[in-house]
Amino acid sequence: MIKFLTDAMLGKLTVLLRIFGYNTVYANDLYELDVSHLENFPIHLPNPIPDDILFQYANLTERIILTKDLPFYRRSKDQSFFLEGKGVYNYLRQLKEKFELKYEFEMEKALCSNCNSPIKKVSNKESIKNKLKNSTYAHYDTFFQCTNPECQKIFWNGPHIKDIKEKLNKYID
Ligand SMILES: [Zn+2]
């Protein structure tokens, strides 16, 4: 499946792509990622990351760079896609047209919006009771949790998901 590297300023788009299951690394987070498995790549990355390192990372991990920075795009046309205008649903529409992305939401296939790791169903909701608001705990039965031990963010099919679906219907056919 297609993978992305999102340039700075594209935080909202990063979150939505992950929710739809697209593996997306946010350039702003790259300096904290474990990149020790990549050959010929610096282990300790500076913050902010120089453009050349971003190109190299995208290449090594076979990611398409999404950017709103025209000079940056011009330097990396082969491996990047320039997003026009503004608005995250506008960007999603452009990506759908270009890469035939599908925005079908399934909790089982979503990635953690916070860290891009797989999420998995919580088998016993009592185990996460102390991490949720009482009203959320009472109102929902199915929860998912990020498998990254340093993140462990919890997800459920709440009103934020309904809002995303409504906006998709409105702005993208
Ligand atoms: Zn996470």
C-alpha cells in the first residue's frame, strides 16, 4: 500500500490519512523516530530536519512526500506531490484523484493518529477505565488502543468520526 511523508504544516492531513489506514510519517516527528534499521542513514537526526535528509528518508522507506512548499517540491518532483490551495478535505480530494485513495473508515484498519502505529481492539474495557472520561466509558463498548507502548492512545467510534464522514460526503464524492 502507498505510504506518505507529510511535510511540516500538514499535521491535520497526517491525522486523517492515518485514520484511513495510510502509513504516514510526519516530517515534524521524524527526529524522534527510531531510524536505526535504515542503512546509510544518520541515527541521530537534527530538528528541524534538513531537506536532503527528508528526501533520503522518503527514498529509503519508499514514501511519497506531500508538501505545500513549491521550491521544496521542485527539488524532489520524482518523489513528491504538491498540494494546491488550502483545507484538509481539499487535499484529500487531490490525493484521491492522483493516487486513487479510498477513504473508507474501518477501526480495524486505522493507524494511530498520534504515532502511526497499528491499533488493536481492547479485549476488556475495564482495563482502560481509568484512562477515559466516565461518560465515554459508559457510552461506548468497543475501544481500540495504540500498540506502541510509548503512546497507548485510545480510540473509539465517536462523534469525531461521524464528523469526518459527513465532511467527506460534503467535500469529496
Ligand atoms: Zn500511537
